[in-house]
Amino acid sequence: MPKPSDLLQGTLDLLILRTIARDPLHGWGIAKRIQLVSGEVLAVGQGSLYPALHRLEQQGWIDAEWKASELGRTAKFYGLTREGRKQLARELESWHRLSTAVGLVIQDA
């Protein structure tokens, strides 16, 4: 099994916003989904995840609601706001532009 990689700086917000775009999730669920969807390549630690969630909440891009998790425990579930959906679109556009540019440089090398 591959060892989890560190996230590229600046990609965590995009990954979080994209992960909760369908359904609100609690913090552990967000980290687990990113890890699973990435084929166990990306791992988001609590020390990075929770400060990012707090920052995104303060920016108005996500909101949070306390409710019961699948294990019956109370957990804070995070979901996108209307502004969060707009920010996700901007982040995706920026990511596509960046990844295309990096691809061009790699092909030229």
C-alpha cells in the first residue's frame, strides 16, 4: 500500500470544499473520504483539518451543525454555503489552470 503523501500547499481548502459539496460530513468523515477517494494517497491530519475547517467557516464558505453521527455520537457536520459553492467553482477553475500549466512544463522538460 502506498504511503500517504503530504498535501500540496493550498489544496486543502479545495479538497474539503469538494468533499462536502454533496453531503455534509463531520471532520473525521471528511478526512476519511479524502483518503479513500485518493486511493489512500492523500492523508489529512487533524492538525491541518480542523484549523482549515475553522478558517473556512469564518470565511462563510461552510457552516456547521451538531447532530448524531453514524455511531450515535454527537458530531459537528460541515456543509457548503451558497458562497462556499461559488468559492469551490473558483478553486476548481484555479486548480485546472495550475494543473494544466504544470503538465505543460513537465511535457516540455
